[in-house]
Amino acid sequence: MKLKIVFLIILFVATNVFVVNVYSQFSDVTIDTENITTEQEMKSGLKNQQKQITGKITDETGASLPGASVQIKGTTTGTMADANGEYSIVLQNDDDVLIFSYVGYVSQEVSAAGKTVIDISLEPSVTGLDEIVVIGYGTQRKGDVTSAVSHVESESFTKGYVRDAAQLVQGKVAGLTVSAPSGDPTASTEILLRGVSTLKSSTQPLILIDGVPGTLQSVAPEDIESIDILKDGSAAAIYGTRGTNGVILITTRKIEAVSGDRVSLQYNSYMSVQTLKKKLDFLTADEFRKYISEGVTFTDYGGEGTDWLEEIMRPLPFSHTQNLTLTGGNLRTNYTASINYREWQGLFLRTNTDQLSGRLDINHSMWDGKLRFNLNANARKREYWAGLSGSGSIDAYGYALGRNPTDDVKDENGDWIMRNELRYENPVALIMETNGLTTESEERYSGNVVLTPINNLEIKLLLANVQRDTETGYSETKQHTSTVKAGRNGYASISNRSYTENLLELTGTYFMQFGLHRFVMLGGYSYQDSKSSRHFMDNWDFPTDQYSYNKMESGYALGRGEAAMSSYAESDKLIGFFGRISYNWDDKYLVMASIREEGSSKFGENHKWGFFPSLSIGWRINKEKFMENVDAVNDLKLRAGFGVTGVAPSSPYMSLTSLNYGSRGLWNGEWIQGLTPVRNANPDLRWERKKEYNLGVDFSIFSNRISGNIDLYYRLTEDMLWDYQVPVPPYLYTSITANVGTMMNKGVEALINFNLIRRPELNWNTSVSFSTNVNELVSLNNDLYETTNDWFMRGSTGGPINEPTHRVQIGYPIGNFYTWKTIDIGADGVWIVEGANGEPQSFQNTSEDDKHYVGNGLPKYYAGFNNNIRYKQWELNVTMRGAFGFEIVNIPAMILGNPTITTYNVLKSAFDDVYGKTRLTSDLQYVSYYIEKGDYWKVDNVTLAYDFKVNNSVISNARCYVSGLNLFTITGYTGIDPEVSSTGLTPGVDDRYRFPTTRTFTLGVNLTF
């Protein structure tokens, strides 16, 4: 509450400053009755003011530089080049000096005296070394970076239909795996950086939006200017217990303060349609009946024949996104305001999602720039059908796959056909008889005050508040299968989740330079607290469907004591003190060191504080004298770094004893509710600690035609959390969570950029990325705690098999599939497997001891291939990526590809001969036959754009594009899509209920007014 009050005061003061400043701009336009000029003087002055300079701004190859800045030196007057690099500006005086600038290029100053046309060719800064990248609590020149940091500008983002911020850089950052294994329009992407490094904690990177923690969906992709990824420990250590999984720094779009007095309006819009990327091949009604005639005991319900998947799908889902951005201001005050609306249709009926988001960013500078204010407000609201979060369309997809094709959707009376003997429900009824709405809202407010009391000293105060709420109302009608089969007679539930976070950060940065020495010193304090809560209630047996979930008390189950109700709330605090110093000697030798002392309420009583140091060094070899005559090398830098980061326990109370109220019992005529222990105290509980070593090289050669970086890393996660069995007594509960385990990850990452063609009308840039990761669970034991076995099972095939899919074992990597290894099939149609002794044997004679490791679900290698070709006003972007060296367990083939199953539909391949010999007769089993190679190569995104030549005073830039997403996949995998989940302890599982992936086609337009 105190933080909110302080924030509101800052917001009130800054808003008033902004209003007063705007008023002062207009109040300057007055009539001075004491100094009225003559008509001749006015004409003379007008003639002088109307002197105009025009020209074109290009790069060293002659290619135009759209958006390049032109400013009259010493004033706030300026303009920007249009899509063709052309500009025009009205001078204030004949001898004005114009400053021409563009990001990544060396600025030039040219006197306009005696000129009317000035054409400028800007030279690129050396390999972009002056480009600014965002690091922890500040920025740094790219040439000074000594850690593994990747920087991606908006020009390189994936174009068209993207669901969140991560998909903008998919395939563009070596070592960062971004996957979209689900076609659900409400789903976000999955992120994994440098492998799995924990057993119980989250693998999600820390995501900061303009310095404030958020999620991938907190800001519209259209509002993002750049994304920086801190990949190694030396870069992320300054974030302490939040930095182990890497840090993603998102910078939103803002107006350039040097652009002068101007207002600009940008409108971006795109429309998309989706198609099912691949459809599994099931038996039709005619094929069903054909097999019945051959003796297969399928049931024929006499229907005309139903393609159940087609019944629940939209013919052509349509989506559109609209984004409007207004920018304006001057050197003192500027603002950026945007509004974004998206209405997306999913592949299945009723799978819609509507989202409205808005953002306002205001900057004000005073006291000659010594005091600066920034206010930022973001709001987002998303609504979608509650079936996505209840039992609706996700299950409906699985039911549509297995539903008997000889059955009809409705009977002759128009009622849904429900059959108690069927395992697979009527999927259309499941969707149409489910109602409700899920509403997600997020509000983010932040304020910055930056004071520069003396030269080179900057003091910054950041205050932020984040509020996220999710409410779901869900109901099933009396015609729902829950009534027909479970007798619930109408069901409803209401749930809500709330999360609040407050952040205060105070930092001081001092810049110092003397001679060839340059220092940047940072010190800071951070305070963060968060609260979360959840409430849930349900009821059933309602007198009517009319109220849906809006009259929960009317259900009779509540009165009978059968309905459920639950709630919880939790909170935690995080405090950190941190410092960093970077040193540069003659742009040749570079050093950066940081420390963070951090305390968390999640830690045990004996370990409330953690220490996280880092050190990285760099050597610009090309600056040495022995490299002076090596013209082929433009830049060559070696980097080495070490850093310690952490992961805090996921629950705030894992170090404390917890008691829950259990079942009620009758004692002496009175009902008493008992207390049950559910967790043991552990005062030594602390953070998981990751030590990471990184060795890298940055290079640019052959006149910057080829550039890139290569990194080798080794990371060791120690004090990893795991649950251990303990005796009762003396303990109250049978297990305890302790810091014991060790996990290792190592790998190589490489990104190489090629400027293949550099001509005035044709430019071709391409980049190739490659990464590899080796993982091993090193240990789960120490002197105090030991596991019962050196392995444990994880994952599940789902019903009706219900077997674990993975085995996690000390000394082995995460992600290993563990089951019987099939090598043949007998004449009787029974699997032949490899026994424990290596000899073939019939599956009927096997035991658990005969199981083997039969593959791994984590890719060993990732690769990306990006191309950008610009010809005159045309631009083509092609993004391809792939994953190699992993396996997938094909659950749909396992469950739906067995000919012995006759109670539901099966794949056509179920009746094929196995191993080319005979038809399968074994019952459903989890065996290696269904574990397939998952290697794939995707043509992921292709975008063709055209920049129009605009010659009017209304529109300054116009661009139209067409885009295709997830277009084509080269793979040997027989399932719908080899891009499956690769996070957690059970990677590589293709769930049969997985929302199928789609192919998306987009038409978009970008206009600047």
C-alpha cells in the first residue's frame, strides 16, 4: 500500500509537469502588441524560414536508410527519412548545421550554407560495436560486452502471426529453444535456455519488461523494440536467485528524444487464417464396416458416417490484430501511447480468444537534463471460452479421434447421442454443452526518476506495481455427458487467481574516464514482495441451466455436503544489495565484475541470505599491434566468464512445518476436524546454486561481411532440491525437501552472420545458428540424505495403459525413455523384445527387469537458418530451424494404432503388418516400437513485403506483407508434429490430447502518418 501511495504521488506530480509543459508550448504562441512587425519584415522573415533542404540518406552501398534522423544542430527541430531514405527539412537560418544519424552508423554534421540539396552516405560503425545492448540494471556498448549476451532488434523479429514475445526471436538466438508445441490460441510458447538444470524448480527464464518482472504475454509483440538475452552466469549473476535460467530483457518502443517537435501515428494491422497442419489417418465408416465383415468385432451403429474431427473444427479459422501507436514530443517531454486489439479464432469450435491491451509511456526532462521522469502504464485484458480451461475442447479433440465413425452426432429427435458403453464421448456435445468464460487481466505501473546531480553520476529510483487476475466461470448443462453418465444434473464452478507484486529499486551509476582508462560503477538496492491467492467452489444438481455459474447456491450438492470449496493465499519477500564495476583500457582489455547479496523469505532460518558473484574478461585482439596489418580482421574479441546464480524454492513455505485440516470425526458427540502434517520443517533450506563457466569469441572479418560469435559453456547446479524419505517419528511427515542434488550441463553455441550481397539495389543477409547440450544428473545423495534407489520414474502414457514413460537416474541425462525394447514380432503377432540378458524373448515372458533405456526426448542439437533479401522496395525473410538427436513417444499411435482394440476407432495403420511380417495381436503396451526418431527441419516463417513510395503529406511510410508460419516440416516422425514439449523431466511425449498445431497465413499492412 505504501508503494502504491508513493507511486500515485509521483504519477500526479509528473502528470502535472507534463501538462504544464504542454501548456507552455502552446502559450508561447501569443500576439506581442508592442512589437508588431511590418508586412515587409514578415515577408522577409517568412522567406528566410521557408528555405528548405531536401536529399536522400543512404548507407555505404547506396541503399536507402528509412527512418534516419535529420536534426538542426542546437535545436529540437528535426525530421526522419521516409521509406526511400528521402527527407526534407525547413531551416531556421541559412548557416544551420544538420546532423544526420542512424542506429549502427556514424553520425555526420554538414553545414547547409548555400545548399538546397544534401545527399548523405553514412558509414557503419565498426561491426556495430557502438550499438547499445541492455544488460542487468543498465546498458553497455556491444564492443564492451564480456559475457554471453544476445541482442535482437525489431527489424529481425519474426513477422506476422506471433503469440507472444518469445516467438519473435524463435530460431534467432543460439542456445535459446523456443517451441510452440500446441495450436491452442491461448497457449504461450515454451522456453528452455542451455538445457534442463533442475528437478523441482522452474526452468522459466526471468523476464523483465523495461526493468519490471513480467511474462511473455505481458506486452503486445507489436510494442517491442528489442529483446536482449543474458545467457551465461556472468551476465545473469546480478539477478541472484532469479537468474539461473537466464534473463530475457524486453525493451518496449519509445520515441527518440532527439527527433524534434513532431507527432507520428503508426497503424499496424494483419489478418490471418489457419489450417490443420496434419491430420491423423483414421478408419472411415465404410472401412469400419469392411473390417466388421472380415470378423473384427467393431460395433456398427448404423449411422451415415461421421468424420468427428471435421465436426468439431472450423472450416477456416480467421484472426486479426490491430495496433495503433501515437508518438510525439520534443527534447523535454515526449510520449508513446499504443492500443492493441486481437481477436483470434482457434481451430476448434468456440476456441476464441479476444485481447485488448494498452500502453502509455511518458518521459519528461528538466534542469538541462539533470532530472528525468518516466511513467509507464500497461493494461491487458484477455477473454476466452472457459472450455479451454475446463473439460471442453481439449478433451473433445481426443474424443473426436477415437469416436466410432458409424455413429451419428444426433438422433432423429435432435438429441445428442450418448452411449454408456463407449470410452470416447460425443465431442460435439462436449463442446456445445459447456459454457463459461475465462477472463485474464493484468495491470502494470512503473515510474522512474533519474537524477544526475554531477557530471557522470546517475541516480535512479524505480517503483513498480503489477497486478494479475484470472477469473473462470464454468458450467455444464443438463444435456452434458456429466449428467448422462455421472448423474450430476448440471454442474458449475467458479475459480479466481490473483497475483500482486511490488518492486522498488534504487541504483547509482558513475562513469569515469581518464586517459585510456574507462570505468563504469554500479551499486543498488532492490526490494520485491509478492502475494498470490486462489479461490474455488463448485456445485451440481441444479434445478435449471438458466443461471449457468451465476447462482452457485442453487445446486443441491452443496446442501448434501458433496460440493467442494477451497482457497489459499501466500506471500514472499526478496531483498538484494548488488554492485558491478566494468573497466575498459584502450578498447583492448575489458573486465566486468559483479556481486549480489540476496535474502528471501523462502529460505530456511539458517540460510536467509545468499551470495552471488561473477567475473568476466575480454581481450580485443584486433587492437594489438601485431594485428595492425591484418586487414581481413575487423574485430576479434575473446571472452571468458564465471558466475554464480540461484533458484529459490517454488513455494514460500517449504522450509516450515505445515499442518492441514483433515477429515472430520465424531468425538464425545461432537464433530472435530483433525490436523494432519503435510510438510517437515527444514531450517537449512536454501537456493539451488548454479556455477557457470563460459568461454566465447566475437569476430567480424572481410569488411564485416562475416561476423558472429561462438560460446562454450559448462554449468553445474549444486544444492538441487529434492524430496527424501525420513522416518516418522522423529519427523512428523514421511518426506523432507532438502538441498542435495547436482546437475551438469555443457554445450557449444554458434551464430554466424553473412552479408552475402551488398549493393545499392540488392542486399542479402543470412545467419546460421547452432547449439548443442549435454546433460547429466550427477548426484542426489550426501551425508545426511540418500535416495532409496538411484533412479525414479516420471511421466505417464495416460489411460488405458497408464505406464510411466521416463526414468531419471543418477549418472544419466534427463529425458530417458525406459521400457521394453522390441526387436521383432512372433508368428502369433506377439512382440519379441530384448531381455535383460540381451537375448530375444516373447513379451508374454517378460518382467520389469527386462526394460531398457530406449531413447531420449531432449534434442542434442538445434540449428537455425535465417535469410533477409532486399531488392529495391521488395523484402523477403525466410526463417528455418530444426532439432536433431532425440526421440518422441508417439502416444496416439500407441493407443489408437492397435488392431486388438474394437471399442473405439483406430488408425488405418493399425491393420498393417508389423516389421513387414504379421498383424499385431498383443494388447496395448508401452514398448519401444512407438518411440520414433524426432529429428525435424522446419520452414518456419516466410514473409514477403513491399515498401511503397509515398509522396504525400499524410502518409510517410507504407508497407504491405504476406507471411506464412509453420509452413513445411521435413521429418521421419509419423505423428502430427515433431515439435513437442522439451521442458521438465518428461520431454518428447506426443500426448494424444495435444491441441494440434496449425499452419498460418497472414496478410498485413504497416502505415506511418
